Amino acid sequence: MAEIATSTLDEVCELIVDCPHFTPEWTERGYIVIRNQNIRDGRLDLSSKSFTNKVDFERRTKRAKPQAGDIIFTREAPMGEVCLIPNGLECCVGQRQVLLRPGKNIDQKYLFYALQSPFVRHQIFWNEGTGSTVSNVRIPVLKALKIPRGHQNEEQIGSILSVLDNKIDLNRRMNETLEAMARALFKDWFVDFGPTKAKMAGRPPYLAPEIWSLFPDRLDDDGKPKGWKAFQLNQIAEHHKCTLKPSAVPDELFEHFSLPAFDKTQSPALDYGSTIKSNKTIVPPEAVLLSKLNPEIPRVWLTEGTDTNRQIASTEFLAFTAKEDFGRGLLFSLFLDRRFREILLSMVTGTSKSHQRISPPSLMRREVIVGDEEMFSQFQTVVEPMLKRICSNRAETRTVAQTRDFLLPKLMSGEIGVADAEQSAQEAR
């Protein structure tokens, strides 16, 4: 980077506005407040929104109201996360955030990626004066950050990296849709008993004839389809409890399923045994992982097999495989179902909200589903292609993300040219 020109962040921004230093009143609806928890790995995630009232919104936007192309920078907890404000979003910044408005002398997307480059992040996290890491970014330090300049190539660099991120986002949204389809199908068949109720009401079939004919045409005295029975979790799934100590094989590279990895990208981390201090659960092939910690946060992980590395999971995850005649599609969809989540919430132990857990033995004895083996088999047949597509999209996303992370620092430093980067990006997509 020594031969690359730089500008300070202050020089390339039209505005650098610190957040108002007061906590807004939280409301059930109203005006969106961007919180640090909504910003991860360069992405704005508003799946869980926070709101405030009009008065506090106007107080928080008095100096500057976020507009499309602005960048939000988190000063601490976590530090150095960034996101772009999309078109059409009316919002205000939350606590411990700074609003950056790129000036006309720099491309918005280029600045967004430059702030994620190793060159800039080193400045954010490292105090050159004391030789130690820092826990928050002061405004004078933020303004003085040196931004690498690509000059005439900046718009192209921002575009190349943005195309890769768009592909990652497309795969993520596609997987959300596929999961929603599996949930909806499960709910209709095994919770609402939709086909049976449709037959009782004389409504026309809405499933393939070979599947429709398998549903009973009436409910029994308990309100479930005639002939169906209730199953405990231990009747449809195996709970795998074998563990190993990764540090005993320090040079082995593991695929490590952990809570942070799930929350970040839903891709296991690649960790050497020497870096993993505690025992981990061995993840069997075709496993579905279910978090036993804080079940109000749904963490259900569909694992993908590998021929390269052994797979292990945090003991906060319970590892299950479906028993014969049931299928992982049934298990995965069951774990995603709202009613199953309510069962988990009714079983939590621990007084601290951050350390609530469920008891695996108790969970295994709970009745979790009503049906019969033939319907379970049919469900698996319908859902399995969705699961394969989810796994395929995740694999593609990892390849695209690796390409983006490889190209970003090299483009910023000038080590790789735009033409070569475009070729690499095209191959990754």
C-alpha cells in the first residue's frame, strides 16, 4: 500500500455525523432505528426491526437524515461494521453509530468496500501510538482514517465487488424462500391438516393425486386425521452425543459449527484443532443441528457433508439425524415450525435470559408431530429437492464470498487489475 495514494475519510466525505447521545423511546411501530445488531459483514439486516416515535426520530435526524448511498459505521459493540443505506428506506441511526455521506469525489460503493479492506480495518482496530487494540473509534480517529484511492478505477472496483455481494444476497433470499416453502408445506400437512379439512369441506384437491389420496377424509375425536398418531421426537430422530477433543489433534483442520458462525453466515468455520479448547460434538452425515441455547432465537442448521474435513459442532447445538422412513426434510421443517418453537420455549431452564437452555432427554420424550410413516415419506420426497438447492446455494455463496474477500484487498492495493478481477468475478458467479 506504500505506493498507493490515500485520502483521509474526512476528505472524501461530505458529512461525518456522530449519533445523538440519547436512547430513543422504543415503540412497537413507527420510525425505523438502525441498531448495531442490524449490521453484520457489510449487510443491513432488517429482519428484526426497532422503532421509535416521531419526536425522537426528528431529534435523531436533526443534523442529518440517512439517505440512499449513505454509509453507517459502528463505533463499538461491534466496532467497524458498515452498511449502505438502500433506496427507499426511511430510518435514523442508533447508538454508537456514525453516518457517513460520501462526497462527489469518491464512488459510494468504492468507499463502502474500502472501509472493509484490511488496510483500513488495521487502522480502525490498532492504536499505532500504544501498540494495542482499541475497543471503540473516536470521531477524530475516524476522520483521519486513510482511504486507498483507485482514482479512475474506483467506480469499476465498487461495481465488481457489488456484483459479487448481489449474488450472495440473491442466494440468501432464495434460501429464505425455500425454507419458507418447506415450513408452509409442513404446517399445512401436519399442523393445520389442510388437505383433510379440504376434503371434509368438499373443496377441490390442491396436491398431486397420488399425495392427495393418502390424506384421510375426516378427523378423529382428538381432532387429528383419522388413523394418524402422535410421535415423540425419539421415535423419528437419533440424538448424536459423541464428542471429541480437537486440541488432541492440533494440526487437523475441522469444519466447526458454532453459534457465532451460524449467526454470521451459516457456514462452518475452518479451525485447526490447536485453536479449539473445549470438547465438541461429532457431526454425523445428513445431520440437522438445533441450538439448545436461548430457544427464542431460532437456530436450525442444515449441515452439508464433506469428504475433506471432519465436522464438529459446539455442544450448544444438538445433533440429530432422521430415523429410517422419516427423512431430514421432515426433521428440518419440524424444527423450523412455530409450534415446535413453542415446545422449546416451554421447556427452558435457567433464570438468566442469555443462558436459557433446554434439556435434551426431556425434549426427546416430547410428542412433536402427528402423522403416519407413509405421509412422512411423501413429505421427504417433496421437500428434499428444496434442501439440496439450499445446500447448493450455500456452497455457491461460499465460493463467491471467497472470491470477493480475495479480490477486495488486491483491488484496493492495485496488485490486481480491473480486467483480471472482472474475469475472476465472472468465474465465481
